[in-house]
Amino acid sequence: MAEIEPEIYVLEDEAGREVEFTELFSFKADNNGKTYIILKALDPEVEGVLAYTVNPEDEAGELIPLETEAEFDMVEEVMNTILNNPEL
């Protein structure tokens, strides 16, 4: 059975260098219907994760920045739940 290669996202950091990221996980929010994607850098020296909204029907895979503090809070809550629960 063929293994599916994860999609690689190339983003620029604050210094203008290209950094490769891969999807850690994604989820669809019940409250607004948006799909969120959490990205982690492939380089272990790059700390933290990035969160964006995506349109799953958009073949270009455009990453859309979070718009509100409420979105940041909701994404952080979901991340904490998933990352701190080994059964998920």
C-alpha cells in the first residue's frame, strides 16, 4: 500500500527566509464552519506552530490568517485538547 506524502507548505519567516512546514492537524469548527490547519516547521530549530484557515475546496490551498482574538482563543483551546490527550 502506497504511503501518502504530506503536503509541504513553504512560508517566509520574519527575516524573509523560506521555511518548510507540514500539517500537524486540521479541524472544522462547528461554530463558524471554517476549516483550520495547524502547521509545524520541518526544521526542529523552528519553535511553535502556525494556525490558518483554509478553504478545503480551494485547489490552490491558500492559507488565510486568523482574523479575531476569538478565533485565536478557539484554535488554542482545540490545540491544547488534541495535544494533551493521547487518545485523540
